[in-house]
Amino acid sequence: MQEPLPVGKMYRDNKEKLKLRRINENIGHNTLIQSSKLNRPGLELSGYWEYCDVSRIQIFGMKESKYLATLDPDFVEKTFQRLFSSGVPAAIFAHSTKPPEIALKIARANNLALFKTTMLTSNLISRLMDYLDWNLAPTTIEHGSLVDVYGVGLLLTGRSGIGKSEIALDLVERGHRLVADDVVKIIRRADNVIIGTGMELLEYHIEVRGLGIVDVRRIFGVRAIRKQKRLEVQVELVDWSQNEAYERVGADENYRKILGVDTPLIRLPIYPGKNITVIAEVIALNHVLKFLGRNSAREFEKKLKARIMQKSRNHDLDQYLKKDFE
């Protein structure tokens, strides 16, 4: 799922940070931005259009402005007519440059938003691309609690009422940090990186059944919260069943794809009296050990296989010696 990003929202969100100013009022502010990439139309201004990506915001810097000043006015008009009528979402003139007067008329005729900024072109591009990457990244919603435990993002999931929020609250009380409760928004930032954050309405609140809504930030302070965190392990809480075969060694790891990213999945059976908070801490620390190259389960399995092989060889030797009568 990818939320639409109108040009007007991009402008409002970055008005101060990118020093953006409108050139042609509110024209084109409802146009949707589809691409997180940007384009500096240098080749297009020279007449080469074969690889022009019209889904990108167009950025004009000092070089483009200086080059436009050397071109024939009729060619400039034809160039802007082709570019601004192609479906580009918006155009930004950086480094205190200004669009030609003909470009203003063509933009108005094609309902295209124009902006200007005093920022250097390179600074504008890096900051705007970071904003677009975040806002146009694939997203999904998970029902659960996301907690930063020893620097590891644990997503606690399970049926309604199983105790996810209570465990998250207990972890916060033990010094860990809450990212989101109940509704977790997950965003893919790279091929193998997914980030979890809370929804604006529920930010830093936990619902405890029988008590109600608890404001974690006000009760525990800013040390107890995080705005966002990379999601690294999903802990699925399940009701204990004697008929279920649960993992005992842990050498065979399970994964679940979240937005196409393989995420370690641990199914944790719970029952009254079981200290899930401590186990959650151990899960986080064990994940850190695996990241450092130490897999306890596989090391144990390796030792166990070596012991079995050794006993097998000793048994074969004993059998041979028993049959040796010389």
C-alpha cells in the first residue's frame, strides 16, 4: 500500500525546511506525486527527450537557468510547452533562479505548480529526495506493539486480548522504549529495511484493558519513547496448547515476509505465570548475538551432532574389541 502524495502536501510539509515559495499561487496543488526520484532537465533543454521520466518533479538550478538564457526564445517556448504538458507533477527553481515568463504562462495553462527556493540545487535535491522516499515508500499496517528492546525492534503480535500492550508496558517500565501500540505503521525504506512508527492519533499511548488509555510519554518521560524504529523480529504470542509442537532448540529459524522483507518470526506460547517480558529481552539479546555471528542454537546442535558421532565411533570400537580374541 502506498499513500498518495499531493503536491500541496509536499509544499506544506517542506515550506520552511526547504524554503519553498509558490510562484503561481495554488495551481496544481492537487496533482499527485508518483515518483520519489527527481529530474534536472538538462538533456531535455537541449532537445533530447528519449529518456525523460515525466513522473518526476523537475528541478531547475543555476546551470539550467544560465543555459536557457543562451537559447532562442522560440525554442525555449517549445521546450517548456513539451515539458510542462507532459504530465510532470511540479517544477522547482532552486538557487534563487526564476522561470522565464513564457514558462509561467505554459504552467498556468497546464495546471502545473511552480515553486522557487534560495537553497543550493544539490542541497534541495538531497533533502527533497529523502522526504519523497519516506512518503512514497510501500507501507502496511500491523496490529500489535512495537518496542525498542536493547536496540532491537520487537513487534509483538497475537490475538486481541492476549496481553501485547501489557507486555509492552512492562518492557517500558524496565527501561525499554515504546514506538507504537495497537496500530503499527510499517514502511519499507530499502530492500531489506522496514521501519515501524505509530499513527498520529495513537502516538505514545497504550490501551490497558481494565484501566484504559495510558500516556507513556507523560508517565515515564521522553526516555521511554521513540518516534520510529527498524523492525527486526516479530514475536507472535499464542495460547499454550499441549497438542502443539513448539520449537525446542531453535536451529531452524522461521521467517515472515513483511513488505517483501524476510523478518525473523518467533511463535511464543504463553500461559499464566510465564515471564514474557524477560523472554522478550532474551529474544532481543539473542538477535544481537546472531548479528555478531554467534548462533547459540546452531552451536549447540553442532556440539550435539559431534557428541553423537563420537559415541557412535566409541561404540564401534567397543564392538570390535569384544570380538578380538587374539
